[in-house]
Amino acid sequence: MSVSRELSKKFEETIRGTVNELILHFTNKAPKGEFVIVLEGKNKSTLYFYNNEKPMKQKIWKLKPSPDTQKIFELKKSLDVSKKICALLIDRGIDTFEKAKTFFRPQLSMLHDPFLMKDMNKAVSRLLKAMTSKEQIRVYGDYDVDGTTSVSMMYLFLKSQNANCDYYIPDRDSEGYGISYKGIDDAIDKGITLMISLDCGIKAVEKVAYAKSKGLDLIICDHHRPGEHLPDAIAVLDPKRVDCTYPFKELCGCGVGFKLIQAYLKHQGLDESMAFQYLDLVAVAIGADIVPIVEENRVLAFYGLKNLNENPRIGMKALMREHKHFGAMNITDVVFTIAPRIKRSWTHEACT
Ligand SMILES: [Mn+2]
């Protein structure tokens, strides 16, 4: 018996029931020749069909063992909901009354202190300096949904605070993703002295150094994983920085920008709730960027959807106009209705 046959036989022997049927279903469809099955991860398996040319990869889901019945019983007693729901909650780490309350009733007071984010103090003082001395500020984004909603949010906020600002979204074809030399040169030509990058910038080490040499300061708001070196910006806000102890790592770019707004308001002794009007934009970014909707993202998305449903801004209203769904918009509607329309706008622009 060949190695691959032996492996597949072993695999089939170790699994039963539905999963086994699934495997048989796949194996029936497998191209002629031998196949190898490789197991990976805790809850996910990966099947490789080998057909002497290219391995074809498919993923299947393995069933997680049911949670402990005693645990289910205890949670059922405190929540008074069905056993099935209790089991699903425990599966997701929600195993106490308090955790369930947080999950079902997210509160804006649960949002973390924005100053817990590394460099937030530096970002706020530089922004404040630019605001008080009426410097020209540029909001620099990305062409995807997270990037455009971030720019929209930051631009609207700065304008509401009477800032001298403009915005810039790079052209996908000629400039590509992230901070571009063209964007920097254009900013310098226009007398801009502070640029806030959103959803990009964490890896722009050379470009940020170039901007600095030309007298253009940068505040970076990003959520991508940093490279080996951080750019030499005035402030680098990114919860994925290894030296950032911010308690939640999964914010989207718009979420990081939102934290800067929150911090600015807090620092100025202004009502933090002024930032909450932008949560519709944050919710759209959360949905479109597929960041996990847990913890702080869940609070942001919950209240963002509330804004979208109860008091949509004019642009969002227009994007939702053709929406045939009855009842309230949920995050899936956002992903399949609003996000593609925002995405379409830059593809469209690039075609004209
Ligand atoms: Mn993003």
C-alpha cells in the first residue's frame, strides 16, 4: 500500500459519522489518482487532493466536543435560556452571567481608555498643536472600505473642530496601497505640515523618513502587523505593535482612528459621546475588513448599526436606498449592501 493510501486509510479509520461522510463525499469527487490527507489546526482540517499535478486544497470543519454538561446546567440556571444556547455561549468562552450580560447588552462605557494605546499622548499633542496654530492637515487613507470610511470619519471630525484640512486617497493603479511619494509631494506642495494616515503607514519606513526630511509630520493610525522597524513618525498608533499594551488587538483601521478622536475629545475635556456619531462608519469598516466582532469591536459595531438604522447620515441613506431587506440592517447587510457600493466607487473611478 502506498504512503498516501495508508495515510488516507488511517484518517478514515479515526473519524466517524458526518465528518466521515463528508470525507467520502470529497474522495468520490477527487480526481483520479492518489490523494493525501493532511490534518491541521484544532478545529479545522485541510484536505489535499493530489493529482500528480498541483495539490488541490479544501478545508473541512471538525465538530468541537460539546461543553461540559455541568457547566451548561449552571449557566442555564443563571441565564434562564435554553441548554442549546448555553452550550453555544460556553463554546465561545461566555461561561458566566457577567460575560453573557456584556455579550447581549454591549455598553459604550465598555470601550477602553484610548490613552492605553502606545503613542496616543504624542498623537493628541501634535494634533492639538496643528489645530491651535491652524496648520494645514491632510487625512490620508486607503482606497478600500476600511480606508475610505476612516478618511471620511477623520475628515468630518476635524472639520467639525474647524481644522484646516483636506483628504487624499491614493490611486490604486498608479500609486498602489499605502503612503505614496506622490501623496507626500502633493502634500508638501500644498503647504501641509501634518498628515494623519489611516489604515496604512505602519510599514512606510522610507516614505515617512522622506516626508520628515521635507518638514511633513505624520501620525499613523494603522492596524496591520508592523515590520521589523517602525516608521519614524510623530506617533505610531497600532495595537499590533509589540510594545503596545492596548487591551484589544483586533481593531480595524477606522477603529484606530476612532480611538484618536475619542482621545482628542477626552484630552480637551469635551464630551466623548461626540465621537459616537461616527460609529456607523466604524461599523461598516468592521464588517468590510472582516475583523472579529468580539469585545470592543462588538460594542463599536452594535452602536454603529444602531446609528445606521435609526439616524443614517445622508451618504449612508443613499447607499442603502436600494436595500430590499425588511427590518433593521445587520452586519451581514452592511457587508453585502453598503461595503460593495463603497468599493465600487473607486473601481468605477479608476475606469473613467
Ligand atoms: Mn484595514
